[in-house]
Amino acid sequence: MRKKSYNMLTDPPGRSLLLFALPMIFGNLFQQFYNIADSVIVGNFVGERALAAVGASYAITNVFIAIAIGGGIGSSVIISQCLGAGQKSKMKTAVFTTLINFLVVSICLGALGLFLNHRILGWVNTPQEVFSDAALYLAIYFAGLPFLFMYNVEASIFNALGDSRTPLYLLIFSSLLNIFLDMVFVIQFQQGVRGVAVGTLIAQGVSAVISFGLLLRKLKKYETDEPCRLYDGGLMVSMVRIAVPSIIQQSIVQIGILLVQSVVNSFGASVLAGYSAGMRIESISIVPMLAMGNAMSTFTAQNVGAGQLERVKKGYRMCYVTVLSAGAFLCVLYQLFGNVFVSAFLDAGNGSVAFQTGLDYVKFLSFFYALIGLKASTDGLLRGAGDVKAFTVANLVNLSIRVVVTNVFAPVYGIQVAWMAVPMGWAANYVISFGWYLTGRWKWKWEKVGKVTKRN
């Protein structure tokens, strides 16, 4: 079967956006299912304490993953703009500059994490009975942090070059390899938490090396009239301007989730179980919405680099059609069959409080999934145009509303406030981002970001 090809600069906007987003959607869905399978292996073959130890580390590891993803997304904007402007030599220089930057950053963060390992676990109040296992897991995780960073950054670079299939294939390979290694180390060799951590490290290391080789091969296909450089300080500055707000936004979201989680924990184990099931379903449901936002970011960056600003508007309108359709489908699906999805995580008979909590969460939030799609698409346009200030402010307001509303009102009015606050934040974010889009300033904002890419 032949692959469907597309060009973000010439093909119909709706077609190119959808074909670009689909591999990301499948990849993210696959990753969600992998996370569930990973938890099943740990919980069933090691025990509750091991699962708790790994779970205690999740919130910490997610912050570092957010830094890698946010930095990769931010740096990819410059790469896409260079490609869209036809400056292939500078595009290659931007790629190498990105890789060098994040290799250095990841080594420094890994060393810092190893040094502060026990202190970090103490700061998040890790229970003593799982502290040693959690510390072991984190130590191995920090040792492999450069692999994690390079794997995620290389995936962002492939997306910036308009290739979302390769990251999908690499993600599937990495996930299957990780599950296989978990089963070998945990079930066969009885390595417990150490086996889970080592399996993840090896899978990410192998995937990062393969990804790097494929990236070099892809770059060779771009013929240039002048040699590229391995590093450019000017491009680095432009990348930092966009990458830092993306990193802050991604990291703060994870920190905000921690603050909300602390409130939810106070309602007891049954409510926490139901809330966790709802969050699992939410994380799967918003995948297509976030993928459209990332696709819109790359689409915008390439087209503003080529000076096709009106084409960006057309692509943005097509995002509305896609996310509103997906939102309507999800709403009908969960209103009719929400109990089926919740029952995949919880037993309705033995845990009625937990089951009802999860069902209430899922049914309420299903009315608003289209809203996060509109938010993500608008944020993606602003990010792709290099207009990061409004994008950053909007996301900070989003997070602040969710944290403040939950912390102030949930103890008084009940756990339902925790999920009612979610669309409040999404709505505020969308209003701010869309209002800024209407000003039209993004049309010239990219020129400031693109000055460096147009030199020489």
C-alpha cells in the first residue's frame, strides 16, 4: 500500500493538517495504552508497594518529560520556519543546534537529579515504606535522562520537517520494546522496580540512537548550495525565545496537576480511584484535540516562513471543523456508553462510590472536549507564528483557574468542583488566545522571530 503524501505549503489545508495529525493521534493513543499495560505488569507481578513506588515517581518524571516536549516543540518552530522559507542550510544548522542544546541540558538535569534524588522525594512527601524503591527508580531514570530528552526532541524535529510518521513508528517500537523488557526483567529475572526502570532506560536509549540515525539520513536528502554549521548562536537565541515559554507551559501544567491532586487525595481512596479513572479517560479523549494543535503549530510555522499568511487562516478554520466534529462524537459516545468506559477501570458492584465518581467526571467533561480542541488549535497557531507571550499568559490563566477553584471550592462543595474547574480554565485560555488572534498581531510577530532565519 502506498503512503499518502502531502505538502503543508501547497496541499489543501484541511487535508495536510489531518494527514499530519493522524500519526500523532495514533502514536499518543498507543502511548496511553502502553502506560496502562506497564502499570498492569508492575501491579500484578511485583506488588502494590512496587506500583506505589513507581507511582510516587510519576509526578516527578512527568515534569522532566514536559521540559523535553516543551523544548522540542518550541525549537521546532524555528526549524519549520527555515524549511518553509526554503533555507535548507539554516534548517540543518537549526537541527544540529537544537540537538546540541538539549544534549547539554539533559546531562546537566540528569546530574542534578541524581544529586537531589532523595531530597526531591522528600519534598513530595513520599511514604517511607516505598521511599527506597522510589529512590532506586528515580536514580536509574535520571541516569537515562539524556536518552529521554534526545528521543523526544528528535520526534519534535521530525514533526517540524513535516514527517509525523517516523515518530509514530519509533513510538510503537519503543513502547513494544519497553513492555517486552519489563516482562523479561520483572517476570523472568524478578528484578522488581529496578527491572522496570532499566527496561525503560534501554528502550529509550535504543530508540534515541535509531531516531538519530534516521534523522541524519533524512537531512541528507535536503540538498544545499552552502555548507551548514553545527551550531549557531543567533538561532539558539531565537529558539530559546520560543522554547522557554513552551517549557514553562508544559512544566507548570504538571505542577498544577500535582496541586489539584493534593486536594483530591483528601476525599479518600474511593473518590481518588474514581477521579483517577476519569483522568485516564480524559487523557485518551483529548489526544486528537492536542494533536490538531501541534499540527496547526507546524502548519503555521511552515506557511509563515513561506509568507503564506492567508493560508494559515484557512488551516485554522479547518481545525474548527475537525475538533468540533470530534467533540460532538465524544460527547454522544460518553453520554450513552460512559459506564462501559469507566467499568474498564472500576467494578461498579464493589466500588459504587468510586464508579459513580468516575462516571460523573466522564459525563460532565464530555460536553467540553471540543473546547480544548479550539484552545489547542488557537494556541498552536500563535506558537507556530512565534507569538509566545499571549500563548503563555493564556495557559497560565488556564492553570491558575483550575488550581484556585479546586483548592478553594472543592473542600466546601465536593469533589465535582475538581472537574468543573477544568472547562473553566479551557474557556478562559481560549478567549484570551482567540482575542489575541483577532488582533492580527501574529501576522507580523513572526517576522521578528524570523529575522535570524533570513540573514545572509
